[in-house]
Amino acid sequence: MKEGPDISQTAALVGDPARANMLVALMDGRALTASELSAAAGITQQTASSHLARLEAGRFVIVRKQGRHKYFALTEPAGELLEGLFRFSAETQQKRLLGPKDPALRKARICYDHMAGDYGVQMFENLKARRFICEDGDAVDVTPSGENWLEGLGIDIGGLRKLRRPLCRSCLDWSERRSHLAGALGASLLDLLLDKGYARRMPESRVIAFTSTGERRFAELFGV
Amino acid sequence: MKEGPDISQTAALVGDPARANMLVALMDGRALTASELSAAAGITQQTASSHLARLEAGRFVIVRKQGRHKYFALTEPAGELLEGLFRFSAETQQKRLLGPKDPALRKARICYDHMAGDYGVQMFENLKARRFICEDGDAVDVTPSGENWLEGLGIDIGGLRKLRRPLCRSCLDWSERRSHLAGALGASLLDLLLDKGYARRMPESRVIAFTSTGERRFAELFGV
DNA sequence: GGAATGCTTCGATTAATATCGAACCATGAA
DNA sequence: TTCATGGTTCGATATTAATCGAAGCATTCC
């Protein structure tokens, strides 16, 4: 019914987390390739391709072809719009943009649907050290022994493998500057911690607060 | 995944057409009830209720309860954000809006319940030039002589003033980049044109099509 | 000429959510 | 009281669109 430009269409483009992640990745002004952007968003190339086509159609990005690469860069108006979105979101979600100053946030916090912060990194490195997961370049996978161990915790690796979503993914932790575990397994591990009552989400925040027994159990499971 | 405020969540709130329509309806600064907003968005009350709860949680609107009504108003940051979205969308969708694709739409179209486009702007400016309405900042009102003239057309200004809805409101026309007349009077004038058979709505479109006699009458009434 | 890399298209599946009907609650009016 | 109105909650449905696997194009490297 309304007149004027269709703002809902515009907003919907940013409203998808995958696209938003790609846009944020472009916010430093550099031009990135489609592959780099798909990695930044944690999606496959073919999914990213379709997203990027829509972002281009919506004039969020401009494309430059160079050899067999395609470089995407934010347009000027898109940058301004994203700034505005950050400003609004920072106000309404009262989160600081320049990194978690709150020690609780640095310790353990939600990153989309898995755990980030010190504990997230610790868990990831512990799993790697015990060879329950192995990292090969960008790819991360669960080893047979890891599958055993995780199923002992009640995580159905076979079931998770059937999902469209990648089982394992490494995610650069903003506060720790090291990677933590994302993907279906990352989400499942967080669910496990919450389900068992070892930790709980604090309302109106991304902080994950551990109980005292939760701290102990976490140290037993993933401690150095 | 990156840290900082979650802009995709924010954008997703505006990304739904129903919610966007409600937000746009609130952009003139008035507070509207849930029912009015559901009508503006063309959805049922129960659907609107759930949308409005989410908009409130996202700090897009603030609520004031008054009797059995609930009045919703845009927050200041939300207004700024929507402005930015309009600006971006106007720039990027300019081709579609200003292109010769659909001249009929640019000539005269429905804007919720009143007329926008070239004819809408023309009517508004004609009424102002003849001092039938006067504009004082944001406020628009009918003058005594305007009241006389409009009642001669069969529009009951006294009755319209009793409505809770503002009698006159100016609405920025996105194709003309000038204002046209909204509010109860704007709606009544459109009704008049349709009732008299001067024009009719085209199905499945916002286009208002004038008959040949309607064109003539419109020029007599509001021509330069 | 292959072979490898970067990206796209197509089809199918799945997860998310917008939507409405019906019932319900709260307030104000008769 | 009873009725009417405005708003919410719940459950079920349906549509959207995000996603991936597989296959295909295009370019560059060997």
C-alpha cells in the first residue's frame, strides 16, 4: 500500500545473517573475492554466489572481474546505510562495537549459536590437541576417536553430518584473535553446556555464565 | 563470525513488508493504535500484534496504553534509521521509480487511501495556492474559505474534524519529490473522485486511471 | 592439450516465519 | 449485569528462501 522506495526489500537484503556477514566483512573498504566472502559468512560458494548476485542487484556491492576472480566491494551508499544500522543496533542492543570490554563477554559469549571468547577458544584448541578434530587449511572435521568421545557426551555426529550445515567450521574470535569452533558441532556443544545446566545465557546480553559446577565440568572436559 | 551489534537482526525487522508498512505509517510522528496499524499493513489484528511485540522488543516503537487502546510511536533512532533506508532505496531503486516504465503510476496512484503522483501534488499545490488550505511547518489545516469550497463539493469538513485522524497531512511524494495531501481530507478527496466516476482504481495495481471527463473535471477543479 | 581453480546454475530439501481462525482476556459502554 | 471493542495467545498451515550436492562454464596454469 505504501508509496516510495521499497525499504523492506532493501532491509531484507541485510536481514539475512549470511549476507550481513559478507557486508560486514567488506566494511573495511577492501574488495574481497566471492570465495573469501563465502568463507567469511560460513557458507558454500554456490550459496554465496546467489547471495552476491542479489547484493549486486540491490546496489550494495559492485563487482570487478579480474582473471578468474570476482572482486566485490561495498558501494558508498551501502556503507552509509550499514553505518546507520550499526548505530541503531548499538544503541538498542547496548553492545560496544569496538570489542567486548566486559570481562564476562571476553570469557564466554554467544557467537550466533555457538560459544566464543576465552572458553570457546579453549574448547577448540583442546579438541584439536586431543585429535578429536583436525584442521586442514580451512576444513575442520571430526576424527573417528573424536566421534566416539563426542557421542559419549550424547552428541550424534552421524545425525549432524546429515544436516545441510557444515559439521565443523573455525571462526575467528574477535576478542581472542584466535579461532573457536562454529558449525553444527559448535552449536551442539553449546546446547550441551546449556542443557546440562553447566551454563546459561544472561538475558539481554551475549554473556554465557557458568555455574560453579559448570566451571568444574568444563575444566574436566576441555581443560588444559 | 564477527562481533559487535547484530545488524542482520535489526534489518530483518524492517525486512518484512507488513512490519515495514507499519513503520512507514508511523513516520509522520503520530502515534497509532494496533488496529490502525494492522489496517495500514493490510493484515489481521493478531498478526499485527505479534509484529508489534517484536518491533517493541527491537526498540523500534514505544507503547503507551490508554484505556483499551495501545498507541505505538516510532522511537527517535528508528526514525533516523528509516530515513537512511529511504535514502538508500531511493538512490538504488531510482531507475525503477523514475524510468518510463510505468508513466501511469507516476501520474496518479494510490498512497494508502489518498492520491499521490503528479496529480496528487498538483491538487495539493492548487489548494494551497488558492488558500483553501494553509501549511504551517508540519501542520496543515483547512481555511474558512477552503471549508466553504470543499463543502460545496460535498465534503463534510466538520464531520472529518471529529475523527481522531488528522484532517490534513502532507506526505512526501517519492516520485515527484514534493508533497501531496494525506489525512482524512486527502482520503475524502480521493473518495470523491472515485465516487463521481472521474477516476477508478486499476485492479492489481496502485494506478488511478482518469476518464476523459474526469480529466476535464480535475483540470477545472485543481488545474493551474 | 589436460588439470586445477573460481564461480555459477539447477534441483531438491529443509528450516523459518508470516499468516489466519478461534478462543481468550481486559476495558469500557449500555 | 451483559454486550461490544481492542488486543493477545495458541495452534495449524503455507509460503518463502536459505542451503547444499552435483554438474557445468570459464579462466589460468602446467
